[in-house]
Amino acid sequence: MAHPEAPLEAAEITLPPAEEFAGLADEQLQQLVQMVETAERRIRDQMAPFQLRLTRLAKDAAAVQTEVRRRERQRHIQARKEVREQVKEGEAPSLAQVVEAEEPPPFGEPAFSELSFLLESGGQVALGYPGSRTPSLQMTDGSAISTVTTLAEARELYRLGWEIGVPARPGVRVHTPGTRLERLLDPDKCFVRLAAEGESASRASA
């Protein structure tokens, strides 16, 4: 039961220094024990309503966060669906198409940091090695390797006879953003579109 007449400050007690305990009688020590226990009980009693409120607030916060996650997942599913439709309808060309085409794509020849790279499933991947600060693409002439960071550079090397990949290992090296998972993709299976404003900003600050 709470003790409204005994606020938390009233439960504070002052004990003699520990080095004086040895000089106290048994009865005096027992009195100190009772004082401490009484103060502890009063504090616990007064804290009980706050503990109950904290428990309820934690449950409320969990319920709200569940709804937030549900909406985020719905938006993510919808975004991937839209990407799949773009890929299916040809609105997101493959990396091979934009590199090999005679004319630049409608979005120009920007740095790779300004582009998004997508899978057929609609999932997004990052260009280059995990942990790299700047998206890059490796190209080879069969012996030498060049690392380029813009679509313009990739298209120029392709015109000079270079291919996407490294000697004996053709393909686009990509990784799942925020992870160490990497793989080689067929350039025809890696799709490209201009990054949304938020995507390019977050990539630049990574």
C-alpha cells in the first residue's frame, strides 16, 4: 500500500559511517536494518503506480511500432511491385543496354551514384564491392582492368572494345546494400533507372 504521507524524500535515511558499525549494540544494528527496510518498502510502494504506467506505455509503444512496421512493409512491397512492372515494360533498361547503345539513355550519362541498380524481382542492389563509398564498375580489355564510376566512362570504354567484368570473369559485381553479400550479375539482368532524390542523397552520405 502506498504511503502518501511519506514522499520519496521522507524515505531518505542517514546511517552512521560504516566504520562505526562495530561499536553499535545489537539492538542499534537491528534498528538500522528496520529503518532501511522501511524506507525501501515506502519507495517501492510509491513507485508501483509509475511501474504500472511504464508497463502500459511499453505495450502502447509496441502496438504503434507494429503498425509502423506493417505500413513500411506494405510500402516496400508496393515499391518492388512497381519496379518489376517498370522492368517488364522496358522502362528500366538493363546495364548492358545502356552501355552498348549508340545513343545515351534519356537520363543521360551520370555518375553511378545517381543511378539505382535493380534485379528482375524488383529488389535493389548496390554497384561494386561491399563497403565501397563510391559505386563503381569494373571493365576489361582481356588483360587490363579499369574501374569506372560514371556511365559515360563505361560507354566510352565499351566503344573502345572493353567488356563489363574482369579477365575470365564477366559480369557486374553488386552487393546487397548494408550487407557483405555480393555476387556477379549478367549485365542483361541488372536494370538501371535514375535514382530518386532520397536514394542518391543517402548513397552520397554513406
